[in-house]
Amino acid sequence: MKQPPPPVPEGRRPYRVFVSSTYLDNQKRRKLVQDAITMAGMVWHGMEIFTASTRAKSKLSQEQVI
């Protein structure tokens, strides 16, 4: 049975974790990673949430956490 994630201390946002991998051949692994991140009280984001852009993905990711 899964346990709920630990509470986030007041005044602090949960960490955001960006996961990048090939999707189709890693679905089971991604699900395991997603569950572990969620159970640790962090927020999981697959890199597929980003649309095509000429800007670097690392820059786009940084903008999401600031």
C-alpha cells in the first residue's frame, strides 16, 4: 500500500523534478520514477510538457521553477 507523500514545510514549495527519457520504450521505468518522486513529496514533470522551441530545454526548465 502506498503511503501519502510527506507534507511540504510551510512557506516552501515542493521540489519540481523534470524527467527526460524516450517515452514508449520506458513507460514502466518512468512510472516507477514518477511514483518515487511523488512519494518523496516532489512534483514530477515529463519533458514532453514542453512544446517545440528553438530555446534550450534547460532554460525552459529553469523558467518553470523560478
